[in-house]
Amino acid sequence: MPSTAANSPEAGALDVALAEAREDYVRRNPESRARFMAAAESMPGGNTRTSLFYDPFPLCMLRGEGCRLTDADGHEYLDFLGEFTAGIFGHSPEVLKQAIRAALDDGINLSSHNAIEGKLAQRICARFPSMDLLRFTNSGTEANLMALAAALTFTERRKILVFAGGYHGGVLTFPPGGTPVTVPHDFVVASYNDLEKTLDLVKPHRSELAAILVEPMQGAGGCIPGAPEFLAGLRRLADETGAVLIFDEIQTSRLSLGGRQQLLGITPDMTTIGKFFGGGLAFGSFGGRREIMQVFDPRRPSSIGHAGTYNNNTLTMAAGLAAVEQLLTAEALDALNVRGDRFRADLNALFAAKNVPITVSGLGSLMNIHPQGAPQVANAKRSLLFFDLVKAGVYFAPRGLIALSFPIGGQEISAFLNALDGILDARRSLLV
């Protein structure tokens, strides 16, 4: 294993501890390893979803109930990952199971419009004033792709303003150095939360700007909240240039009944949502101002197409309607986000009390752990925390993401904090 810093004794000790933690992980999880190796015979790297992979192999989960997971080796975990924010309901609550069973009884796909899609669309539009009209997709990625298609068609322009560190789906991601899988639109990539530099960057392109695509809080980028003045500045930029402002609220729509846009009092021209609005099934949606969304109206001679066999599939429509009407209430979301704010404050207080230079960013029920130091050192510290917490029965993302679900309460949060407290006592010399 390469050294995490320039041959320093501290980095060497961190390398050794991390190697030992990985070896212990391998010993404790032989069945997960066996299933991973078998999967690797038919999938590259045994993987079909890159965000789930980590060395030496990911755990194979067999079942979930409430906020608990059980893996192939019989270990039980508190699930603090919540399916990368999509699992806000916990695992298979009865409300969703009943809705899906009823949809199965009536026929999985009906080769036509169905009785549920219009109801779900009405409920979602009522939550987001930015959505006069909407359409359904099968993922957040598709929702963002179609929102951009709408903006380009509506404005008859080509340039799209996005932000470094942004993630809008597997083919709309902007990590450092870029990626070859991102669709080849004409992007202008600006610095997130730096309005002055953004305005300078787009100055030569103002008349060509079709869309501004932004997360009100960068999710995969580390739960970095967008500064209110930054997001308000993007609203002004869109107004001045005629560009379509698109808020990707696929994660942040859980921060209140109407997403972060409601909390900020900023109304975008279009909004994309996904994940939990499908009641745990594959889902995405994009919507916006009536005059923009009408480019998809098939009654209009100049409309553009938007197909998708499963866009209105009955299982997702039924689960989504049950979720919106019975689970994703204002009261439930507010309570969850209050718990999240307190938990994040407790985590930051614990790291500070132990004099460990780690911070936790985020908003409400979404947060991310950030060890300080050079990137390689920070990544090694985060990995060590991950393996230690997994051994203690706490599951979250190796990259540090934590997403609370409704079933997580005070008992589960206390268990996480107690496990972390012991780990910080044992590992402090490696984490400072």
C-alpha cells in the first residue's frame, strides 16, 4: 500500500492500521467475499453500481427491516446510509408493501395511461410551486437529462452552466479532472458557492446560456450546502439572461415539504426530484413552468418526444402515491431534519471534544464526514473510521455520507455516538 503522506511516521502508522482493519474485515466476512467473487465472474469488478464498491469488497446485504440490515455472514447493522438518501422510509414499511401488493393485483403494466399517475403528479405539483406541470422518468439521471432537453429546446440555446463537484446522475457528473461518461453537452463548469467567479466565467456566454443546473446542496460532492446568496445570485443570473434555472432537488427535497427551495424562498424555473418520491422503487420526475413543460405536450404539432416504457409503471406510481400521501408529510420531514441537525451537531461536538480534526457538513437529515489533511491522508482516515464503525455494527457510506431514515431515533443515534466515542479514544493518535 502506498504511503498516505511523504514518508512520515504518522502516515506509516495510519497505513498499517488501515491494512489491519481491512484484513480483519476480510476475516469477518467470508460469505460476502465469496458472493462478490462469484459476481465478478459475470460483472466487471462484481459491480453494477460504482458508488457501492469499496476495497477489498462490499458487504452483501440479505435483508433489511426498519433501520437495520443483515449481511450474508449474519452481522446486523444500524443503517445510517439509507440507500444513499433514497431509503428515507426504512426497509419495506407496511404502507408501501400494501400499495405495491394492490398494484400487483390490478396488473403490473397496463399498456396505457393508468388511474394513479395523474394523482401522483397532482400531489407533487402541489408541494413544489416551481412545478406547474411535470413528467415522470425512471431515475434522477433521466430527470436531469430531460430537464436539460426542455431548457435547450425552450431557449433555442446550447450552453449549460454547471458546477465543479456537482452530481446529477451517472452521466451528468463533474468531479475534479472530469469524466468521459458525462454526456457531451456544451458545459461551462464554475466554482460552487463562488458567485463572483461564476459571473465572470459566464460573462462571454450570457446570450448563449440555456440552463443553469445546480444542487441546492451538493450531495455526492460532500453535503456542501449552497450559500443562500449564491443560489439567489443564480436566480438573478437566469432572470437577466433568459436561461432556465434548474434546481436538482433529488436529495434536498427531503429537507422540507417543498424542498430546500421552499426553505430559501427561491423559486427555480424547473425542479428535478427522484429517489424516495417513488416509494422505494426506481423513480424520477422533472417539472417546471407551464410554458417550458409544454414542449412535451403531444397535442402540440411542434412538441418533442419523451418516451419510456416504465415512466408510469403501476408499481412505482402506487408506491409513490402512498409515500407522498401517508409518509412524506411535513410533520415527519420536519421531525427527521430536526433529529439530523442535532445529530450533526453532536458529531461535531464529539470530534471537537476529542481534539480530532474532523468535521461533519450537511443540512437536516443529510450529512458527510470530512477528515482534515491532504486528500490521500483524509481518505485513509475516513476509510479507517468506516471499517471500525462497520465492525461496531454501524453502516454508512465509505465516502462519509450519512442519511437518516424515519425509523432512526434517539436509541440508534446514541449507539452511533457511543461507538464513535470508543473508536476516537482508540484511534486518536492516527486521526489527528
